[in-house]
Amino acid sequence: MRTMNSPRRSAEPPKADKAGVRRHNLSLVLRTVHDAGETTRAAVAAHVGLTRPAVSSLVEQLMELGLLVESGKTFSGHAGRPGTVLKPASTGPAGLGVELNVDYVSVCVADLTGTDRVRRTVRLDNRALAPVEVLRRAAAVAAEVLAEAAAEDLWPTGVRLALPGLVAGGTVQQAPNLGWNRVDADTLFTRALAAARPAGAPALPVASDNEANVAALAELWFGGLGGIRTFVHVTGEIGVGGAIVLDGELLRGAHGFAGEIGHLTVVPDGPRCRCGSSGCLERYAGQAALLRAAGAPGVDALVRRAEDGEERTLAALHQAGRMLGVAVSGAVNLLDPQAVVLGGIFPRLAAWLVPAAEAELGLRVVSGLWTPARGRLRAASSTADAARGAAALVLHDILADPLTYGA
């Protein structure tokens, strides 16, 4: 009988370690195929440094879990027999993203490739309602989207909420434009979704994040940034949200509240903001402020009047662009990003906002790199928004631990 100190016994990893290593390798293989879009077992083995038999075993398990499929194509770019091409499954486990904003709810289901498969956006004024009612309405829309997804054989494994405020640990600490303070959004939405779905439907884990953070991640993952990995994302909605991405990672700050550029003071003695401060960027460049300054009933009317050269509208947009430039120049001086990405309503208004903003950047950025001739303000991609980014966060959980989330 071998003792506990025998060399053979000590050389064998404990079973828990073996299981942990396999779990890690499943994630490694799945992420490799996901990032490649399409690839072969041999290419995966070369990329991750595992043997072909080991990769084949892992691939078979991932296929059983409904996470990988064979495309039917073959590829002969390596020595030996042509390999069958693998790709992420377009059915089965998926992500559900719910963006809840001041005047709308947008819900989408994305499959494992990141493709937005089912989408519904409903215009709802959420400002005058109690949080429980707002989340109930959002859950009702989400339940309808889940039913549509099921018809396409898509089964979300979790939900991410994208919310307009300071969010930490599932609680909205403050959402000034909704009038929310210390709202346990995760719990309220979980209950509302359970009530809206058919009896016996499996419960889905719910987590929440700031909508600007999630929109920035969507831009990073799905936008047209090319090699840009360090940027500031500024989102124009009823208010103004912001997020910071440094070398491909979201900067959250010590308490998860980094990026609140909408509440940077641009005029110290300016108008009072709902956040409690005065002269915030949001009071000049947010949708509500812009429409009020221009006397326009909505964004469509604002764009039409700007195109027609209406003087009041152009003055309001010029002022908003200037204040945007003042705030962004501070962020640029502090962070030295490669670009500033404008999302929300700002891309529609870029023709009038950007010239004034870039003029301020040229005056205020100490490096001299940000001038109107070398402007680095760019519009967010139309395919990247907070709902899709929220759904993608669920997909990242699947990629990180396939055994937990596979079929």
C-alpha cells in the first residue's frame, strides 16, 4: 500500500484539480472558437497549446452542451486531413439584455455569436411611476421577447439590466432623471419577470449595470473601433451618461461609479441639476435640455429645424457642443484616450455638435493632439447599444464557464 508521501501519489493532481483544469480548458476552447468565428480543431489546438486529442474531447463536450456546432465546411490549411470547421451555436444558450431608460425600454436576445436575434423597443415615459411599476413594465416586454426567442430555439441563461444611474451590487443608488434612490432593481425585476412569464418557466439570474458602461462595452465588442482600445464613451439621452475604457477594460472606479461625465460642472454658477449640483453638462447637452433650449417637441423636430437653419435651434446645438467640448477636454487631459465616442442621440446631431466641441478641444487639450483638423470625436456604431451590450455580458458568463450555462 502506498503512503501519502509516495512519489506516484503526489504526482497525481487531485480530482478537484483535474475537474478545474478541464473546466478552464472548456472555456479556453469555447472562447477561441467564439473569437475566431469559424475555425478547426487543429487551429484551436495550435492556438491554445493543447494536443489535438485533448481539443477534440473538449469540442465534443461543448457540442453536447449545445455551445459549438460543425458548420459542414472543411478547411485544409494545415498539414494532414482537412478539418471540419467549428463555430458557436446560433441556437440554445443565449443572453437577454434589458435597457431601461427614462423614456423607453429596449430588450434584446443575442445568440452566442453576439448576433442580435430578437429585439423590441417600447416608448414609455418612466419618470412619473414608482420603480416597482417601471420594472414591472420592463419585465412584461422582456417576457414577450423571451417567448419570441423560444420560438427560435434560443434560451437565455441570464438577464442583464442596463440602468441610467449609479448602480452597484444590484441596487440603483441614485438615478436623478428617474427620481430613484436606493432601488433594489435586481430583486424587483426578478419578481416581476417571474410573474410575467408562464408558470413553471425557469428563473433567470438577474444582474444590473450602468447603461453608459454597457453601451461602451457594446461599442468595444461590436462597434467599428478597429484598433482603438482606450476611449471615452459619452451617451446623450434625456441626460448624459459616460463610460471609460482603458486598454480594452472598463474603468469602474473604487465604488463602481466612474464615468459620470454628465455631472461634470461646465458652468460653476449654472442651473441647478437633478443630481443636486449646478451647471452640469447634462443641463446643457442632455436631450431634455437641448429640446427646451431649442423649443422643439422632439429629436426628429430638432434635426429638421437644424437642417432648415432655424436660428434658435442652431444656437442651442452650438451651446451644447461647446459645453460638450469643455467637459470632454477635461476627460481627455486626464485620461489621454485614443478617441471619444458619441452615442445615444448625439450621432444624429453630430453635424452641429461636433464642430463646436472640437473647437473647445483644440483650445483646452494640453497635448495639442485634439484640434478641429485632427478631431477624434466619432459617432457610436448603430449596431452597438446598451441592450445588446447587456445581452453580451450574459454571453461572457457562458464563455467563462460553459459547464454552468450549457444546455
